[in-house]
Amino acid sequence: AFVGGKLRNYRSLARRMARERPEIAPAPIAHISDCIRRLPEVEDLATLRGLEGEGSHAYFIVLRQALKPGMGFEKRTRRPPKDPVNALLSLGYTLLTNNLVTACEIVGLDPYDGFFHSDKYGRPALALDLVEEFRGVVVDSVVMNVVNRGMVKAEDFEPGSAEGVYLKPKALKEFFRQYGARLNTEVFHPLAGRRLSYQK
């Protein structure tokens, strides 16, 4: 369910990007759909993780084409993020994970007892499981917004340790502002039957 939610949201976002940019090739989006189709056949966690990786790889191909050039984004890199877009993605995913740790604790769930992510000491596995479905609709949407609208530019980053790059303070504040605005965006929730913010 975690992976299915993630890939379906990735496909929706990729289709929206392709509508806005007709030059985006349809093959990666078709590959995401194929991964979704194969999900019910999966019988073990290793295969599920492989399918999730395939779908994510295809999605990042589309995301790269949808972003304004000049930010050096070729593929997903982390620990450390090696270009501005990866730095924004990593920052956003960290913020989202912290939000979901809090959400788990509020409703009485143990954020460290997960299903999809392996249990390791100090790793909030359940929060990381829950992050999957919200990566695209919250964080990636914010990253696309700040990059394509020029709110954050390549010169807003500085080199850090171990070949990573980091946001300068002024741009960091802008990213926080846009991230907060995204969490407060309301969407129709089919199970609740009403509009709810992503935060809710």
C-alpha cells in the first residue's frame, strides 16, 4: 500500500508535468504504470523494493526534464546531495519525515516500528514508510515550484563538506515558507469526504 500510493502519486505528477511540457517522453510514465500493474503479483519485500526503485527511477527521469535547467540535476543523489535540486529534495524529505514522526506520536503509533523500511536503531521506520506516499505531492511539488519560478537559484547554494551543497540562509527561509504553504494546501480527501490540508 505504501509503495502503491507512492507510485500512483508519482504517475499523477509525471502526467501533469508531461501535459505542461509536451517534449517529455511518455516511456518513463508508461514504466511507472507497469510497476503499479505488477504490484499485486509481488510476494516478497526484496521484489517490492526493486519495483519501487524502478518506478522511482522512471519518475526522476520525468522530474529532471520538467525542471528549469541550470541546477545540475542529473539523478537522485544523497548523503551528501551533490547539486542544488538534490539538496532541496533531501531537505524537504527530512522535514516531511519529522512531520510524520510527530503525526505518529500524536495518534499513539510508534514511529520506529515500520513495515517497508527495515528496523534499525534510531531510524523512524514507520514515519519513513508513511513519507513514501507524500514525497511527490508535498516535497517534489515544492521543489518544482521554487526552481521553476526562480524563487531559489543556483547561486543560493554553497559548497559544504564531502562534495555536498547547501542552501544559504535567505533561500533556506524561502524554502521553509513554501514548504509550510504546501502543507496547508487543502485537497479533497475521498475517505473523509471533505477537503483537508496535507498537514491534517
